[in-house]
Amino acid sequence: MRNSGKTVLSGLLLVLVTLPLQAAEHTKDSLDTVKKNLEQNKAVLVDVRELSEWNKGHLKGAILVPLSKLRQGVDKKWLEKKIPEGKIVYTHCARGFRALLAGDLLKKQGYRVRCLKQGYQELLEGPFERADKADK
């Protein structure tokens, strides 16, 4: 019985080592490149924050797809209505971490995801605009 802990640990390590490495990473695209891809309709900007955060302010042209909804499992048809297929999907949140988590989930759905490291406030300080109240 003394070795059972080692056996379990060895088995766990084997599973972890053999898992495919598909974890999302923050994109190397500059914010100017992101903005250009959005303007040329090559990409969409997906805000993965929660509705309460979105309602306090969001980026012009962004699409709300909360991470919590993705984690619960979303209907593929609902997701296809929100996020057009065939485009680059830039995810963003408040600080960059949830963008990675959502990126992993969206990649599993077949999307080409590029997660932004910059959070909402940083994006506003860059080339992005806050949506008007009429854009809600």
C-alpha cells in the first residue's frame, strides 16, 4: 500500500504528459493589427466578461459571450449566431486571464482564437472606443 500513492501520481503524470497541448495563449498581434483585422471584417471581438461588467461599459463592436455561459456549455447554433465562423476571434476580458480560458473553450468549438492580454481599460487607452449607450 505504501507505493499506491506513487502509482497514482505516476499515472496522473502520464495522463498530463500525453494530453494535447492546445492551451490558448495571448496573441502576438499588435493592437493596431487587431484593430485593422476588425475594420477589414477579418475578425470579431468577443468580450467574455459577465453581463454586469458589460453593462458598465464595453468596446464598440464587441460581442458579449460570457465565460460563465461558455463553461456551462452552449448550444452550437446559439454560438454560431453570436460568433461568425471563418473569422479570427479576438477574446478579451478585464485583465486577460478569462480571455485565455474562453479561448480554450472556443478553440474546442473550432474557432480560430487569438486572446488579448490587454484588459478592457487598457484597450480603451489604446486604439479602441467605448460603445455608446445606443450600442448596448
